[in-house]
Amino acid sequence: MKVIYRLAALLLLVVAGFTARAQGIAGGHITGSFQTDLQMSHADSVIGAQDVDEKLLLNARADILYQNGNFSAGLRFEAYQNPLLGFEPKNLYKGQGLANYFLSYSTDKLTVTAGNFYEQFGSGMILRTYEDRYLGLDNSLLGVNVAFRPVNGVTIKALAGKQRYYWNYADGIVRGLDGEVNLNSVVKSMADSKLRLTFGAGFVSKYEGDETIFQPENPEYKLNLPHNVGAGAARLDMSYGNWTLQTEYARKGQDPSADNDYIYREGEALMVSAGYSQSGFSAQVQAKRVDNMSFRSVRSQSGQMLYINYIPAITKQHTYAFLSLYPYATQTTGEMGMQADVIYSIPKGSLFGGKYGTDLSFNCAVITGLDTTQVGGRGTEGYTSKWLSTGDLYYGDFSVEVAKKLNSKLKLTATYAYQVFNPVVEGHAGSLHHNNVLIADLTWKVNKQHRLRFEAEWLGSDSRYTATSADRRAGDWVMGLVEWNIGRHWFVSASDQYAYNDGIGNYYNLSVGYNHQATRVTVGYGKQREGLLCIGGVCRQVPASNGLTFSLTTSF
Amino acid sequence: MKRIAIPIFALALMFASCDKIEPDANGNYTVYAGPEIMWSEGSAVADHGHNALVEKYTGPRCSNCPNADAALDAIHESLGSRLVVMSITHYQEEPLAGLDTRTDDGGEWARYFGVSYRPTAMLNRTNVNGQWDLFVGAPAISGIGSSINAVGSEQAKVAIDVTATQTGDSTDITFNVELLADVDYPLNITLAVTEDSLKYPQLTPTGTDPEYSHNHILREVITDLWGVEVTSSASAGKIYQGRIKVALKSVEDVKNAHIVAFATDAATRQVLNCAQCEVE
């Protein structure tokens, strides 16, 4: 932490010096944002909520960005006093201080950043550093990042750094190099071509010192660990008229880690996405195969921290409550799957389109494990896998959504979805859950000042709540929600989720909010179900809570 | 050309920074680790008493040493497991004949603690006003019992237990270290092997006993000489378990061997507690 404070002081000095030369801070401008979340919760044995010893929990952050010409500098202050429920381990999160700081200089040809930075190569399969405040995740790199653009259409990135680990930085060193060429910019004859082509390739290497890890059955022998682990990827992004195609293949060297129980099999991943779109219609098909591609800067790390790479999710990111009850968490150690997504707008004036037209959406996704054969345990190749053969079903869903404006004041969205969920993806044993979900979402613009939204959801599942499994998502559920927007400033919402069969729990929530320009204040009271919060296939376990929440966000 | 030379050079460097490990004939990516300790969560130690470690420096040419042996045997008789004895053959004591029980580790300790005379004993490696508290000569060692009793009446800072099982040529040693008080110093654990019933010539006050039975003889230190660190900062109640698998090649007969485990404050070298077990 001392290093952070010293560098923060340096940052302030540099900024001060710079502003003095640039005739004061008026030469640049400062932007920023602030967010604070408070939570109170008390015990509720039915939903499994625990008493909070601190009575009041707080997460807060302030982002400040200073820009002046080619120069920019930023910092982020974070406070967890103590962290909200679900930010575990609590002892590692709690605290406050400067969590992020950087200096950057950018011209047309060059961008140099020193300090904390976020970067992504391609789709992220070999490198993606990012932060998500709701997941409590920040794997930024502290180091140096350089982007060089020698000619229009060519970008070369190079970086080196250490990843943030709560309030410290991990020991592993990450180095990366990436190049991307847009042929339509580089080759003059292709400048106006319908065929748009971009190629890219990257390589990331991490260094980590030795440690002693034994084979359990042979404790006099320790693993001969690679200290430098590399991963490379090549990608293509092309389009022709209404057609698009993106694909990326990544390969990783031997990387024995806690994620794969220290096996030496090399990793690989392939992702293909093809699409077609025209007015009123779009279709996209995605497929991926991931084999042993967990890539972290510390081999012994588990949970969601210290990932160097990111495996994109290809399941639909649902927003309705019962559709997102069983989110799919990407299995970086091995999975394969496909997704198809079709959107069609039935034209206005047609038989089914009516006066205002009708929007239809279809989505279907299937994710399975790999078909593997075990060849050994820790300290061996681990397993072999058949490339096009699938393993156990992990997740499947099909959803159809119809959105129709009924008249000038009413809009109805109706959704049906069918989901199959394998609890093994959350690390639990058990049989497949089969869920049917029906949703009706009606928005009524009462007048210019008032808007009401009604939401009704039903979930029918073959899962059953038992004290042993303690899965409080199980069973059959109904939900109702009313949301009232009053003018531009106020909103009130009330909702209740109730397990009427084979489940347990009654989760009611009431919230009131006020918006003014870039400021939003929300106060809520109710019960939060325990479960997984997933964003982009990356998940955080959220425990049950029962009490008051307060949120304030603003930007300037 | 210069523009692409730098990225190509950088790319070559990057690809070079990727290790490739080759497996052995059995498909294992392992190397011999030597005796290293595997750590895990421990289980509570049943005995929270404060045991005493007496390190007795002797030698086959030390005619007064058998008297010290007899005195310690008598104390041992009354105290049982509260007393652990390691008999260290002084590095200057060449054997009269037969077995040479000097060890490099014992020699290092003797030099470090300034042990010149035989017999000399140390109780828990205690330092008083900058001087190691040595019991020099058989009469002094005979009177060590009251000091051992004083140790036993003190509250222990850590509790230790140790077990050892023999499978083929391999000895599997498991020990638990339970913190009975907060630790804010480097807490080390040392494992050593002693052996009883070793028969080799010994000078006695009355002559030479060619078949003298030597007990508690230090045969080797399994860990580093000054032990391996358990923790340097932890709260009372924390329990550590260590497991190590070794081949006890130094001993004549495993059935007569004991595993001695003792915890020390690595900053002061003081022994905080100890335990020993037979090899089952």
C-alpha cells in the first residue's frame, strides 16, 4: 500500500506541475463519477439471511479523470467499510484507498499509459483486463501499456504488468504483444470494397516463480512447474454486405494450476460467430469450444480473481428475474456450445404486424462439457478429448419473445422460455433442472407525467427444495412487479416473488428512486435471494439478505 | 524495415518466454522434491502441556557421560512424555570403535551454542543475559530436574503432536502445531530422528564398556537445521498440520527410532514446546 500512496503523491505532483505549465487546470478538464451503496440486513431463517455484525455495510468509489490535450491522468478511490454481502472474502475486500491510478499520453500514432490499465486482445481469450463493480472484480494491470499505430489501419500493442489482487498486486508478471491490421485501410485498392477484413494476432506470457506442489500419492516428488506460460491467438473479423464473420483461435502452453488440478495438457479455444442482417431481420450463430483455457497470473488462485483471459459467454444475457435465476457460468476448464439468435420485425400494416408492427426474437443456446478420457491425475497430461464429440449437457435454453405496441399508450412484451440447467456448473451434484418460464411485461404511458409498467412472471421447475441441497431457487414460482414513473424525477416499484409449490421463500421488494440530471438516488427495502450474480458468464455468489439498501450515483 | 524489425524482435522474445516441460518415462511432470513438508489445516492437539527438550552433548570418549545418562534416565522415568531427550554426539568425539554417531547437524549446534565440554546439557535452548544456559558436567545435569519441573508449570505457547508410520522404506511423519497464544514472531518447527539401543564402546568411570547401550542418539535432522517456518503472524487457535515422507537411512533399526518435533522462536532459538513418537 505504501507504493500506492507514493505513486498517488507522484501523480498529484505531476498533475500539479503540468497544470502550472499549462496555465492552470483551466487548460484541461476534469470529469468523474461517484457511487455509494449502503446495506443493512438482519437474519431471516426462511431465506437463509444472516445477521450483519456491522449493522451497516458500505461500498463506495469515486473515479476522477483529468484530461489536457494529449495528456490524461486518472485515479479511483474505493472504500469497503465493510463490504456489502457477497463481496467475499470479506477480510481481503475491506479497506479503503487508491485502487487505481494512471498517467497517459496519446497522439495519433502512439498511446503510452503507465499505472493501472485495462486492455483486451481480440475477444479476450488470451488477455482481457477489466473491472466490474457489481461482481467486485478488478483484474487491472499495474505497469506499462503502449499502443503504436505506425500507419492508418495498423495497431501494435505491448504491455507488461502485475494484476490487482484486492488491495495488493499478484506476484505473477504478465507480458503481452498484439497486432491488428485492417486491410481496407492498408491496401488502397480495398478501401471501398464491400469485403471488410481485419486480421489480428497476439501473444501473452506470464511469469511466476517456483512453488512446491506434490503429487498426493507420491509426496517425495514435486511438480516440475513451468515458470513462463504463454498463450497465443489469431483472429479474423470480416464482413461482406449484410454478412459478418468473426473467428478467433487461441492456444495456451502447459499451465498446471489449481483450476485444472495441476495437469500439463495444453489449452485451446475456438470461437466462431457468423451473422446476417438487413432491415427488420437479423440472425447470428455462434459456436465455441474451450479446452483447459483457464489462464491466471497466479497458478494457485481460485474463484474469480487474477484471470488474465476471458472466455466470452454465448448464452443470452437475460434480464427478467426468473430467466436469470439459473445463469450459466462459463466453464474455462472445458465446454463447447452453440447459440442462435434471430430477430424479426413484422412490418406495420401486415396481418400480424398490425398498426405498429411486431418484434419477434428467438434465441437458442446449448452448452455441453467435453468428451474426455482421463489419462492421469495431478502432474500428468490429465486427459484427452475428442474434438467434435460432446460431453454432459451443462445448459440449454430456448426463448421466444414477442413485443407489440397495442396502441399509442400500451406496449406488451410476452416471453416464453425453456431452460435446462446442470448444477454441476456451479460445483454441485444433482440431476438436471428443467424450467418453463412465462413472462408478460406491459407498459402503459398513462400521460406525459406518469408511466406504469406491470410485469408478471411464472416459473415451473422440476427442481424441489430440500434442506440438504438448500437451493432456494428450486420449485415453482410466481412474481408480480409494478413500476411507476412519476415525471422525469421519481419512480416507485414494488415486487414480490413467491414459491407456491416445492420451493421456499417469499421475496418482496419495495424501492423508491429519484433522478436529477446525472444523479440517481435509490432506497429499497426487501429480501434478496441467495444465488449467483453473473455478468457475461462471470459470476459471483450473492448471499441472502433482508433489509434496507441505499444507492447514490452521480457523475460530473 | 526498422518499423517491423522491432515488433518481430519483440514477438520472438515473447515466444521464447514460454517454458516446455518434458514428462518422464511414466508420463509424470515431476522432479524429486527431497524431504519437504506438505502443509494443510491441522487437527487439535490433545495435550496442551509444556514439555521440556533436553539436548545432551556426549561422546564415547567421555567417561562421565554415562553418569549424566543415568541421571537423565531417572528424571525421564518420573516425567514420562513431559521430557524429550536428544543425545548429541559431540563433533570432537571420535568413536572408540564401531559406530560413529557424530552428525553434521549436531556439530553445527554444538559450535553455535558454544558447547566445549562433555557432558553438557541444554534445556529448551534458553538464553540468559546473552549467554546460553548450559548445564556442564554430570552433577549439574543431575540437578536439571527442578528446571524441567519449572518449565512444566509454565503455560505453553504452542502445542505439538507427532506421529510416524513406516511403509516399506518410507516413513510418513505427520505433526500438528496448535497455537495456544498469538504469534508475532517466526515460529519454526524442527524434526529430528533419535535412536535407542545402539551398542558401541563407551568409556565409563570404571573403564570401557564395549557393549554400552546408547539411547536418544541424534541420527539426523530431517528439516533444515533451525527448522522450517510454520508462521510469523497468526492468532491463537490456529492449527497447522505438516506431513513429510522420508526414508530414515541414518538409523540402524527403525523400530528403535523416535521422531522428535520441537517448535522454536526462530529469532531467539528458544524451544517453545516439543513432542516425540515412535515409528509405528
